[in-house]
Amino acid sequence: MAKQVMTQEEQFAKLHEAIATYKDNKGALMPILHEAQHIFGAVPLDVQKVISKELSIPLAEIYGVVTFYSQFTLEPNGEFVIGVCMGTACYVKNAQPILDRISRELDLPVKATSADGKFTLIDTRCIGACGLAPVITVNEDVYGRLTEQDIPDILAKYK
């Protein structure tokens, strides 16, 4: 079944519903931001402005929260988010060349989404799989003990 796409008007209506649901709760900002991320696929500036106005919280404070927490993004992620762990164990086991290889293979800089919306490439902090270093994730899939040569076969599964 195809995913139903909401119009922008419908998205903002859902956002206003979420704000109304949480507005009077202590710590309302975080659940509202989570809802916004779910509705829009990101928390862009125009969405932050609505939240700021509705909650009477300065826009700078909301922007600070959105950019501080890694679960929020200012632009929608691709269908497949590729995370390359750059924690100490992965880094010393050559994660950087793996990150560089993925970037070359997809012609995609780090912290960017491909024009077709298929891939987002990010460098991450430790994901807690140090025994498998170096590690990448593609959405929920984890790949460990990698070399640069493994990358084309892994990417082929998602193209």
C-alpha cells in the first residue's frame, strides 16, 4: 500500500493538533518537536516559528534544541540514512576511509541528502558496537568489521 502524502495545509493542521495536545504539559516542547519531526520529516524554520508563537518560547531557544539533539533534523532525511560510526574504536580501525568511500560511491557529501531523496550520509558518534569496529548503519541494519571493499556490495542492496 502506498504511503499517503499530506498536503502542507494538512501537515500544519496536524502540528496545531499536537501543540494543542501538549501545550499545557510541563516540558511540552520535546513531545511537540517529536510530533513535528514525524509530521514533516524534519523541523524546518517555518515549523519552528509556529511552535515558537504557539508556546511563547523564543525561536532561538527552539532552534537551539532542534540543532542540539541528533534525533531532530532541519531538512528531511533520505529513505536510507547511512551512519558511519566515528567513535574511537571505529576511527582507529579505519572508519574514515569507509566514510570517504561511501561519499565517493554515492557522490554525496557528509551531512547531506541525495537529490533523489534516497540517501542521507552522516558521521555519528559511538553507536556502542565497538567489538564490530568499524561499523556503519543503514537505517536499522548494522554492518561491522568492514573494509572499503565491502561498501559497493552493501550499497547495492539499497539502490
